[in-house]
Amino acid sequence: GAVVSQHPSRVICKSGTSVKIECRSLDFQATTMFWYRQFPKQSLMLMATSNEGSKATYEQGVEKDKFLINHASLTLSTLTVTSAHPEDSSFYICSASIGDYGYTFGSGTRLTVV
Amino acid sequence: GDSVTQMEGPVTLSEEAFLTINCTYTATGYPSLFWYVQYPGEGLQLLLKATKADDKGSNKGFEATYRKETTSFHLEKGSVQVSDSAVYFCALRNSNSGYALNFGKGTSLLVTP
């Protein structure tokens, strides 16, 4: 079935540095990718929707200059957290649309900013 | 805006017990409803879905019925197994507000032998 590979699974970075998270679709073409963020004991919050070859659409309250999303190909979407701070520590998950009512998810990235 | 509310966890059950995880939603129009499951260390997987009122989704012994009159989509299983231990997320998709999923907070289930 459709698989999205997300890397890294865990990352610890220093405050002020940038971190890139990759999501690759392994056996299908992901025209639309969704990026979510999950705080402990909270639901997955949609951050942005990206379509291949076009600019991402960010949800209200999400800083587009801080969370850079690139979806330059049908098999790769990246989320870069720029100038990370401790409050950016969270669990980030990507998801690809795979037709009507279908979605496949990456296994998530645990980001810790120290 | 749209929202999903599901019961707080964690839920701890003995093997073969009956499971209910409540889920209610608020949405305009006619959303589609989903249950996703996340096993430890893995990504979310679709468990079942229902796309219109009165539809029943079912998979692996789990069932949920789309009740528009009560805006609910409760998850049930008659006899849980240890292997069902996971986090369960109720979600909706509403074409009125894009095609991303709107999730509840998740309910952690632990089944003990």
C-alpha cells in the first residue's frame, strides 16, 4: 500500500538552529501533503497543506517564515523549522492524500529544542 | 469551525472486555468521519470510515455508526485483545473547509491479559 517515510524520527537541536524534516512517498505520487503538529495529550493540529509545485497554504496562526514547507516533487515534501526555540518542541507528522477519503501518514518526528 | 471531541483516556480494559470510545463532532454540511489507530512507534493507520449519515464502518472487529442526529461516531468492539492496545483518533473531513483531517485528541487504550 501507499507508504510515507518520514525522517528523522527524533531530533534534538540547539536553540537558534534549523531542522529539516523529510517525508517521502515510496510507492505513489503525493500531489498533496499535510503537515500536522501534536502537543502532548492534544490532537493533531493542521499546520499547512502543500501541493506539488506550488506554495503551501498555512493555517491561521502558523508562521510561514518559521515553518518552511517545500514540495518540489511528487515524492518529497520537507518541513524546515527555522531558528528553532524550545516552544517549537513537538511531534510533527506528515500525511499524504491518496485519493477519495484516503490518507497515509508518516511515523512522525519528535523535535526537542534545547 | 469544525471540531471533534473524544473521550479522555487512558482507558484500561481486561482482555475480552467490551470497548466503547465516544466521539462527537461539530461541523457544517456533511462531513466524512474516520477512526485512526496509532500503534506504538508507528504512523497513524485508517481503522474505519463512514462517509454519510447512518453508514457503519467496520474493520478488525471494530465498528462505528455515523449518527447525524446525535453528531456522534462512537467506536465499539465486542471483545478487545492485548494487540488492540494503541491510541485511537476520531477525525472528520469536511469539504467545506478543505480536505485535511480534523482530529480529536486521541484516546489511549491499554488492554491487559
